[in-house]
Amino acid sequence: MSSKNVSEIFHCEHFTWRLYRRDGVFYADGRGAAVSLRRKSLGTRNRETALRHLKELDKRKAMDLGMIPREGIATSGAGAVLSIDQGLAVYQGHLNRPEAAKGVSDSTRKRYRTAFRHFKEFCQAKGIGSWNAVNSNVLNEFGRKFEDNEYKPRSVYFNITTIKKVSKYLVENKHLPASCAFRYQMSKPTGTDTHCYLVEEVLAILELAKSLPGQEWMYRALAGLAYTGLRVSELASLRWSDFNDELTLIRLTDQGHRSRHEAGRRRTKTG
């Protein structure tokens, strides 16, 4: 190799590097990888020594990203390297605990699954192989991905806090070593950009619904929603037993005590 900046491509065990010389010193450039590995001097003018250092650098970067265990770290138990898939499976098992043990609802699990899918795709793109490599910088990049794609602040907040919860749970329950714990402060979004209908607008909607031939059911449903503040599912599941004798009070009851397979079982959003 001449002293000019001529490069060679090397496919190492974990990453692909561009090897080149500058002022006679060998450098490794990994910036073309999915996760930025940056450029680093190999500290030698000898090609054979540079290739040996490159192999060591490739292994060290894989350990930094949690793709392989660090030397001296266990592969099972509290000090283990826990893959992204394994960690998510552990946390999903936690979410699926019985309702008597404060397990979450099906709708909540569905929302979490979406956040998990986003995080798996992010980790695959960045070459992050384990929860041991997840830290505040990773969460910053994860959140930036949503902001760059113009997600709403509440969605960004939800996705980041969900992954933060998973990491915290894995450490507290000794699936990860205590050294993997980290602090990450966030500001919860306040306010809303959801349109709040004016009284005049609500009355106009009701008047229109009432004028539609054969759509009396729609008028009654909209009036029920407007004057009670009930959700659609709550309005649809109302029973006479939910009203007081004077029909001036509606009391919604959560039926989490009943079998989830029992027909007509009602759950409220907050339990």
C-alpha cells in the first residue's frame, strides 16, 4: 500500500471497515455501517499489525454495542448479556401476569407491542444487540427517530418511557447487572392539540343528525356522548342498573372481578 490515502475494504467478524493510511499511519473507518463506528487510528505503520488491531477493534465495538458478551461477563444470570428479543419477552411475560396481580389490559398490551416493534427495528438498524448496551444516548437516538418522522410529542414520550420502563424492570429484577441502570429525565407533554368543540358546534352537529331521515339512532348516540362525557364503548354498554332511581346519576362499574371469558364483562379505562 502506498503512502497515499488509498483504502481497502475489510469484512471483519462483526462489521465492515475501510482501512487506509494517512501520513504513513493506518486508520480504520467504520462510518459506513448502520451504526456509526467513527474513524479511529490503529496506531501503527505496519500493515500486519494494523490488521491485528483492526480485528481487536471490531471485537471491542461489538462488545460495546452488546452484540457479544464482554470478556469476564457471564452469559447467564444477573451478569448476563441479555438480547433485545429476550428482554422484551421477559417484560411481556411481566405484562401478562394475572389481573389479580395488577396485570395490564389487552388494549395496553397492544400499545406496548407497537413500541416494542419500533424499538426492535431501531436496534436492528443501529446494530444494538442487547439491553446491556441500552443507555440514555440510545434513548436519545430512539426518540429523535420519531421527532424526525414528525410524530406527536405524546407518541414520542410514550415510546421512550415504555423502553425506559423495560430497562428499569430488567435491572430491578436482576435480568441485567446493576451497572446497566441509568437515569433519564423527561418532561411529560402538557396540553393537547385535540379540537374541543364549542357549544354552538355541538348543537349544530346534533341538529344535523336529527334532520337526517332514518338516522334517529345517530342523534341519540351523539346526544348521549355530548351530554354525559361517556366514551363510545361506555355508552354502548350502559345498563339500567348503572342509573339511580331518579335517572340523574350514572355509575360505571369495572367488572375485572369477573372471568375474562364471561360474556358482557365490562372494563373501564382506569379500572
